[in-house]
Amino acid sequence: MADALSFLVINVSRIGDTLLATPAIRAIARAYLDARIDALCHPKRAEILEHLPLIGRVGTITKHAALARPYPCATDVPMAEIPVETVLAAVLRALADHPPSATAS
């Protein structure tokens, strides 16, 4: 059996963007039933995501800290400056190795 996927949702935007991200988070949870989903969000938005049962851990981060050198955050997830192309390529490779759950709707 393949290892379950882990997703880290990072959202340091305004409250509307945080609310609009929740359907995408729900889609990930439905497509990858065994996946762990954690989130890093703006301190003023953490309460919104903390009440979503499909998110495991919620940590806080600001836009300035997200762009900073690597440092430990509230959830001990290291942050680093990584080119978005590198991240997207890694995500696509991981998703190709882990197709959505057969029961996903």
C-alpha cells in the first residue's frame, strides 16, 4: 500500500480568499480520503480553518514570514524560498503516483 499523501494549504490572504479556498480543501479531502491536510494561514484567519473538521493542524504565518528565510512555525513545518515551478512539479509527480480514491465523488 502506498503512503498516504499529506497536503499543506498555505493561505495568507484576506478573509474572502480564505473562505473561497474551503471548497478546494474539501475537494482534496474527498479525492484523497486517506490524506492528511494541514494549513498555514494568517493569524486573523486561523479560527476559520480550525473549525473545518477535514483539516488536521492549523498554524499561523504572515506574508512577510512566508517570504523569509527558513524558520520553524507553529506547526513545525519548515518554510523556505522554493521556486513555484519546483513545488508544482513535485505536486504533479506526487498526484500522478497517488490517483484519487476510487470512492471519491
